Amino acid sequence: MTGKFITLEGIEGVGKSTGMDFLRRRLQARGIDALTTREPGGTPLAEAIRSLVVEAGEETMPALCETLLMFAARAAHLANRIRPALGAGRWVLCDRFSDATYAYQGGGRGIPAERIRALHDWVHAGLDPDLTLLLDAPVAVGLARASERGGNRASDRFERERQEFFERVRAVYLDIARAEPARVCVIDAGRPQPEVQAALGAAVDRLLA
Ligand code: TMP
């Protein structure tokens, strides 16, 4: 069987890390040793770009610069990790991908969607996820969970944003899901963990069927 490409998306605090862990184990239980990776990042070069774009620095980062860095990291990740794995028949499970750029840089920062679409087409025309799992919860719920988890750790450039920013991010994610229902499966992440995991597992099993 050829490898499938699965991505996991959502705003901060919706349980993506737990979801990734669950999905990896679920696939393993089905005999699939998926490559798990993340964006921005996933290769040494892309992780170096991640540090630039996520960590807060002295200088203001224009939204255009942020958008281009997301796609620069993605180009390295695709060439050096994702495409080779899929080409070898391996499944790939990725924590965030281009939907996050439409949501964060498009919705959050106001970069026009058609600009992002042009970069999307340039960097990975013809290679989109087979399945995207969107963990969705009200922004207040996600942010409360994220701040509990954050403890005393310094917040990154995105975590410093206000609720309105994440409302715009969430709205774009939900728009994408409405526009592409065959690819994007919305999972209500406000429910108890066992129910969220049952929904994640069912979506993956449909892909296997
Ligand atoms: P993470 O905390 O889920 O690993 O992601 C790091 C941050 O990067 C997160 O706040 C969302 C942001 N991000 C974007 O703004 N655009 C993108 O395209 C991606 C992949 C992530």
C-alpha cells in the first residue's frame, strides 16, 4: 500500500500533542509505522527556521517575512523528509502543515489567501494531505488549557497573541473544513479525551478501509 499523508491542526491548547501520540499508536496497532514530524520544523534546517519564526526576538517580524519563512521551512521539510518517506511508501503523520499558514498568517496576520495559495502551489502543488484532522474548541477553552500547560515558560511569538487573533485563526480553519469536507475532518476537542480519541481513531480507520 502507498503511504498516506495525515496532518493534525488546531489552535493552541486543543490537545494536538496528545492527539499525535494517540494517532501514532493507533497506526502502529494497525501495523503502520508512520513517520511523525511537525511544522514548522521536521529537519535540522527547518527546525533552525522554526527557531527564527517562533521565538521572540528583538526585531519586529513582518507578516510577509513570517509567511515566507513558514514556506521556506516547508520546502526543506518536503524535499528532505516528507517526499522521500511518501515515495518509499511510508505513512507520514505531521503536526501542522499549510492549513496552519492560511489560518495563522492569513486569518491571524491578514496576509491575503491568494498570496498564500500562490506559495502553496509553488511549494507543493499536487501534494496535499490525504486526511487533515482539525481539533476544534472555543478559543477561550484552548487558551486556558495552553496557559495551564505553559506554567512559567516564556511564551513564544504566537502564544503572546490575544484572543481575537486566535478567533480569526479558528474561523479560517473552520472555513477550510467547510470548503474541503472530503479532506478535513473536524473533531470537537472540547469533549473528554476518550471521545476525542475515538473520533480520531474512526477517521484514521476510514482512511485505511
Ligand atoms: P506548534 O506550537 O503547534 O508546534 O506550532 C508553533 C507555532 O507556529 C504555532 O503557534 C502555530 C505557528 N504556525 C504558523 O503560524 N504557521 C504555520 O504555517 C505553521 C506550520 C505554524
